[in-house]
Amino acid sequence: MEANSLSGKKVVVIGGTSGIGFAVAAAALDAGARVVVASSRQASVQGALKRLGDGAAGFAVDVNEEGDVERFFGGLGPFDQLAFTAGDWGASLGAPLRELDLAVARGAFAVRFWGALAVVKHGRRTIAEGGSITLTDGIIAHRPFKGAAVNTAMLGAIEHLTRALAVDLAPVRVNAVCPGFVLTERNTRLPEDLIRGFTARLPLARGGAPAEVAEAYLYLMRGGYTTGQVLLVDGGGSVV
């Protein structure tokens, strides 16, 4: 069977106003889709829409508030594809265990795990039967480092959630993208020596471009026989 076309499809990107999410929205537009982006800040939504141009719409939604998520999808109408790229690393990243504030650690799950689950819970009601949901985790789920125990566990939980939802929601497909070090707006502001430290040992010794990672999301939207999978886009970081 030929891969699904995105032309004329309605693609929803939660977290689609910056970084990887914006790149996914832009790539989907280029593929002929109608795109809806959502973010917690209305100003971010407006800025993204100016950059995306015709064919894009956007709304502010707080994924930490289930009622807000329910209202968003209630007013959205039917759609075909959903990508969740929203994220907040939280203050726990890099904290030694002896200094870990458990209340802060719980917050690491708020957006990326519980927010994603709220979006899937309410989005599934109006997604097309042949559609798909793509979640997002990160390479430290596979390559943990000191001080990142909480975030490693959270990202691993997203991968297990992906597999379970693929079973629960079939025939809607559910997959995840696992990016490595990506040169988003946030990461490009890091010191150059720190960026080199993240990338020097990679087989592809550089940071990834958001547009390169976005291609993984578009594949998973189009790939009608792919579900329950985690697609690593990490410059080879998982093999060294």
C-alpha cells in the first residue's frame, strides 16, 4: 500500500510554536496539510502563525489543565494527525539525587507525560480512524547521565506509554520520536564548548536541525503500517 499523503489533511501540533514542533508544523504545511498549532502562550501562537503563513491556525491551550485540553479539542472538530512536542525540562535536570526536591521532580512529568496523556485522552475522540498520534521523548531515555534520573525515567515512561496506547487505540496508530541533541532556539544559545561536548563523540558530530527531526514525525504520520514504535533521530548517539 502506498504511503499516506498529508495533502488536505488536518494536522495538529501541540507545542508547535517553536523548536521541533514548529519545524513539524512547517513541514506538514509544505506537504499540503492544514495545520493547527497550540501552545500555552497566546503570544507564542501569534508569532508562529505569522511565520507559518497561509494554511495555519493556532490556539492557546494549557496541557496542565485537563479542562482546557477538553475545550480545545471540543472546538477543534475532526482532524487526521496529532503530534505532541510540548515540553518543559523542569528544574530537576542535572540535580544530584541528594539535592533533589521531590515536589519539583514530580513536576518534570507534568507537561511531557501527563500533558501528553491528557491530549491523547481528549484528542482521540475526534481523530480520524486512519490517523496517528506521535509523542516525543528524548535520547537520555536510552543514554542516561548523572543527575538526570528523574528525566530519564519520565522519557522512558513516554516510550512505554506509546506502546500501550498503540494497543489501546488501534486502528489509530501511536508512535514516538526520540530526538538527540537538536539545535532548537534554546540549545543554540548554549556555549559552543558545551554544544561540542554533547556532539563531539557522535558518528554525525553535530547537532541536528529541527527540520531534520521533523522528517521523522512526517514519516510516522504517513507510514500507515507503523505503530507502537519509537524512532530515534540522534546522530547515532545511541550506538556509541
